[in-house]
Amino acid sequence: MRQPSVIARRVAAVSVSLVLAAGAAACGPDDNDAKGSGGDATPHKGGTLTVLNSNPQQDFDPARLYTSGGGNVPSLVFRTLTTRNRENGEAGAEVVPDLATDTGRPSKDATVWTYTLKKGLKYEDGTAITSADIKYGIERSFAPELSGGAPYLRDWLVGAADYQGPYKDQGGLDAIETPDERTIVFHLNKPEGEFPYLATQTQFTPVPKAKDTGTKYEEHPVSSGPYKVVRNENDGEHLVLERNTYWSASTDAERRAYPDKVDVRSGLDSSVINQRLSASQGADSTAVTTDTNLGPAELAKVTGDKELAARVGTGHFGYTNYIAFNPTVKPFDDIKVRQAISYAIDRSSVVNAAGGSSLAEPATTFLPDQKSFGYEPYDLFPAGDAGDAAKAKELLKEAGHANGLTITLTHSNAKDFETSPEIATAIQDALKKAGITVKLQGLEDNDYSDKIHNVKTEPGFFLAHWGADWPSGGPFLAPIFDGRQIVKDGANFNTGLLNDKSVNAEIDSINKLTDLDAAAKRWGALDKKIGEQALTVPLFHPVYKRLVGKDIKNVVISDWTGVLDISQVAVK
């Protein structure tokens, strides 16, 4: 996931930290004795669910969305070949069938994937969904005017690198075959055992060619899910969804679709959203948010109120905040300097700067601590909670810096509790104890992003973060450490500029595996191997804390998204 915000707009570690909210079936580790809000906790159909968000649901076209697992609000309208398992915690990190009868049938070398559609699938107008519609939906995502979706298909599909979409090339993609109305076959350039994960992206949504209105399609996309769009104002600022009467639960084991109507209102200040959810007056009593966390001050207030605390959902998404080194810049070309900084880091102060232990968990591995990623616990530079200044000084002396060192840390001025001044200052204070003077270079968010993602301007020492496109080690490690993904004339995410043939080869080898559990173990081992080069200092994994209205029931939070799954919520 290309450097998402802490809100995880393309949003998904510990499986026991799930949720406790009114009517929820699971609880967090500190809430085992808490109860719901009373009354009948059994979810029922009916009513209106209100969604209060900061960010508008822009580009509501399946071709243009970059989501994880099909997204949250989008997954109410767009069904895909596969989807995320809509369950709490670790079980929710699994990929399951959606429009397809299974998660895909690979060829022996995983270069060909075949899917069969379920019987009885229909659009909101009652017409049948066909494999040709899915092929067309994918093809239109290549059109330059509909760009914005995940980039994998252009890289993975045979002959797709220069394809410009069906508006310019009506011949389509030969790499996608539809031998009949229920069968679709994908031909890939190389083995990709994780293709079922990719098939959860909204680009795999069926689009009827006859109803395609190009860039205006987002105003009324044809629904394949339980809800249809009846209003889309100001490019997703106000969305109103009502039931798609042709959707059948018999073909959809994942979406519960309890409310009759979903009213999404965006462009709100985060503090206003949390105030409204806290008060839960009128329609706000049956409201949720899909993009706004509780901040440190708000969480402190909520924690002191038993009724509010019972309405807080807790989740984890595959996401790591870290320090990045550019080893082409002195003194970071010396691994001993990088190791010294790794030992000097005081993770307890960094966690406090990120909002405290309720909102951040210390990290010593680059991979998030979830099973699906292949998490293997390790701490190659053990510094305890407060850092090991003595060990850091020892390494600096070996590197020829017995009298200390002065370096510059680049960070963002955005108040995101991730790459912002609070985190930078905590690092500055910790390294001072080891004889390292840190000068802070704060940049406005756009300038910061441009600087760190350009090979020509990338600083030697800066704050960064990465989130997963799906819960696996592949889309987490490859963009950051695969040398073939270094981009010299565009946005680059391989911050350490690592181009290690053995690492590249292992990435290719793991990608061939269709046994995702076996692949996960090898991703974990590769994470540790890369960690030995000290190209990053993992700092923390964020924790998501979000309020729900007092009459919300059936809260489900998976380790795929880390936030409430709107498809499961009931208001009655």
C-alpha cells in the first residue's frame, strides 16, 4: 500500500485484541468483564445506518478505487471474484470466495488462474452478471482517465504493460479469457500464488459494457452488491445507498446487509465526528465512522466513562511505522552507524509520542505481528524499552565516531502521530543519550512525500511507514526491499535502495507458492534476513480505536482491515 495515512484509507496484531461494542460478539483483552448497552443485542434487518467520515468517498468507480479486500463502503455496492472473510480477528485475514465458487484454481506453476462464477448472480436491474462483465471491468481499469487502482494487473497480466483500456483499444486483453458466461481465465507473466488476494480488489468488479458511462460511471455505478447508489453528491461527500432487491444472500455468504439504508456523510472534522458519536443523539445513535480514530485526549475521556468505553472498537491493520536509512548517504553507508541508532532507540518514548500504548504497539520486526504476514518474532538489536545507549556508543566508536555524531532526521509536519514532530522529537531525545546529535528537518506533507520518494532527493535518515494491500508478507516486503522495484524516475518506495540478488530470488520463489501458510513462514524468515542489514528501524504498529453509536449492533473487526466492517453492522 503506497504510504497510506494512519486512517488507512485503503484499508486491515494480535488476534485477541478485537472489539467490544454494543451487541458485539468479541472483546478486547482489557474488556472481558464489560457488557453491551443493554436491550436486545440480536441484530435485525431494517433502519438507517449513518456513516460519519472525514474523507469523502471520492472516485466511486471500481476501476479507480485502491482498496484492501474490496474496501468498506465500496464493498456494499461492488462484489468481486474473492473477498475478505468477514470475521473477527485472525480469521478475518483469510481470503474467501465472493462472486466465484472458490478462491481460484491455479495451474501447476501458478501462472494461469481459473474462476467459475456462482449461479444466479444479478445486477441491480435484474440482468445476469457474466464473466465477460468482469473481464470488461478489469480492462476499463487500464484506461488513463480511470486510473488510481492497484497497479498489480499491469505488471502481472501477459501483454498488459502498455494496454490503454477498451476506450482506445477495443480488442481487449488476450490474457483474460471467458470461454463461457461463468468461466474466466487469467494468464500471468510469472507465478503468483497470491492472485486470490488480488482478486479482492475492486478492479475485479463486473461492469456491464452497455451501462458504462466512462468518467461519469461513478455517479451511478451498477450494483452487484446488496446496496445500490441512489445519491452521490460532491464526488462522494454525501452518498446514499438503498437495497439492491436483486441481490441474494444465497449467493453471498459474507455481507449481512442488515440496514435498509446507508447514509454516508463526509467532510466532517474528526473532533466533531467523535463528539457526535459520543453524544449519540437522534440519527447519530445508529452511526459509525469508517475513517476516524479516537485521539489520545479523546481516548482518555472515553476510558473514564464506562458507557462510552463499551462502545469503543479496537483493531489492528498490517502497518508499520519505521525509521528509514539511505545507505548511499554518509554516515549511513556504515552498517555500524545504522546498528548504533537501532540500539539507541527508546521505543517507550516513541509509543508515548504516538498517543500511548492504547494507540501504538512497539515493533522490532518490519512485518506486522500477525500470523497471515508470516510474523516471526525477533529483535536483532535488543535495546529494551528505553534504548541501550552504552551499546550504541560502543558501535559508534568502532565506526570511528568516538566523540559522537551529528545527523539530520527528516520528518513531516503533519499532525499524524506517525511521521510528525512528536515522533521525531522522541527519537532526537533518545539518540542524544548515545552521543548522537539529531537536527530535525520538518517539511510540509507534500514536500516531505516528494522528497523521500525521489531517489535523487531521498535523505539519509527519515521517518516512513508502510501498510499492506492485503494481509501477506508479499505486498509488504517486496515494494520496500525488492531491488527490481527501485524507481529512478518516479515514486520510489525501496527506501534502503536494496538490490540483493538473494532477496530478489527468495521473493520470486515465495511468490510461486499457492500454499499461503507455507508462503507466510518464508516471508517471516525473509523479514529477519533483511533485518540483519539494518536498513530500517521498526518503531511501532498503530492500534485503531473507534467509537460507534449507542444503538449499533454486531460489530466485527478483522485483522485484514483493523476497523469495523460496515457490511456486518445492524441498527435494530
